[in-house]
Amino acid sequence: MERTTANPAFTYPLPTRARDERSLGALWEHSRLQCGRLLTRWARDPATMIQALIYPALTLLMFRIVLGDSITAVTGQPSIFGTVPMIVLVGAMFGSVVSAVELRGERESGLLGRFYTLPMHRSAGLVGRMMAEAVRVLVTSAVIFAVGLALGFRFTQGFAATILIFLVPIMFGIGFALMVTVLATLQVKIPLVEMVSIVSSLLMFFNSGFVPVMAYPTWLQPIVENQPMSCAIDTMRALALGGPLAEPLLKTIAWSVGAVVLFAVPAARGYRRAAQTG
């Protein structure tokens, strides 16, 4: 049976799976729809595609041409196994910045406010955005790893390690995306791109993927070794090439879980406030 509008050219089926707005089923369905909306929008936006895919791939190629052989000669270690994981994380971070700028635009245009008036789960907007971030990081990682394979990167530790190496940037990226979401939903307008770019650049040039930790000044080595990006790089290096895995993996999990615990509630509150005032 169908419900017919005044115009017989359009018919709408009766709802068959009505759910309470606060139910877990509604959260999943509405988050999935929000995720699909964002992925479609990003795929059609040249700026997002350039920042999330092309820019990291070109950066990897540049690092390989300019510094790759020099670092390998000095350290005796294949630099590609540090550079590729580093650029994967850089792609995750810079893609989140573009997403946050778009989120601010949706707030200012009133789109978030219009979504808030719909009969949908109140957490679906943020959860769907994090789902989309996870998919974006996965696609970005696949592209960069493909470029890395062409430049000499290899997965040498088996199928399970290869699967796990793709999960590491997703963990890292979700924590970073929540932090950026908090900044994007602040009522006080801040230079979001500039602030996050400074942090991302510092992390990119002071980590164990850029050069080995021993190449930094002695007083700086503990900071470089234990910052979140270095932990994730060391984890992916061990999963690809072999070597100590437990310690960097546990540190990566601790950093990622800590970021989620620290920023999840402020991000949810900020997202709701942005929707109510947008």
C-alpha cells in the first residue's frame, strides 16, 4: 500500500521500520546516512580530494627524491619504511583540517541547525562524521601505501600485520579529528587552519619517521620518541618490516584512546551547540 501525494506522479511508501529517535537502531541508521552524505560531498569537492589524496602522495614522492637515499646512507635503515607511515598520518591530519573547515561552514550556513530540527538521533551528526573520517583515512592510507609500494615499500610480516597496519592510522585519525572538531565548534572564532597546521607541521618534522630518533639532540629525543605520531610510525614500521611491536603499539593505543576520552564529550557538546545556534 502506498501513500499518494496531491501530485499522482509522486508516491511514497509507508514507513515499515519506524524507530525511536533515541534508539541504537536510529543512531546507526542516521549516522550511516550522515556518513554517506559527507563522503559524497568530499568526493565531489576538488579541494578535499587534493588535500586528502594528491598532496600527501606528492609529499611522499618529494621526500623520497630529496631525502630518501641520504637518510638511508647515514642511518643504514631503509628510509621508505619510516617515510610512508609518516605521510599516511600527515594525510589523516590534513584531511581532518579540511573537514573541520567544512563543518564550520555548515554551522555558519545554518545546515547543522536544519539537521537538528529533524527527527533524528542527536548524536548521529558527530558519529556519522567520525565514521566518514575513518573511511577517508582508510582511502587515503590505501593511496599512499600504493605510491609507497611503487617506491620500494613492502609488507613483509603477513596478512594479519597488513590488516593491522591500516587500522593504526584510523585510530590516530579519529583522535585527531575529535580534537579538530572541538576547535571547529568553538563559539569564539579562531584561525583554525593556521593553528592546526602549525601543530601538524611540528609533529611532521619532529618524529621518528622523518629521521631516526638518534639524529635529534639528546634532550629532545625522549619527546620525539614518545609523541603520538612517532608511536604510530614505529608501530606501522614494525608491522611492515619487523622489529619491536608491543611497546609502540601500546603507546599508540594509549594516545588514541586518551584523545577520544579527552575530546569526545567536548566535541559532542560543541557539535550540539553549533547545531542549536547555527
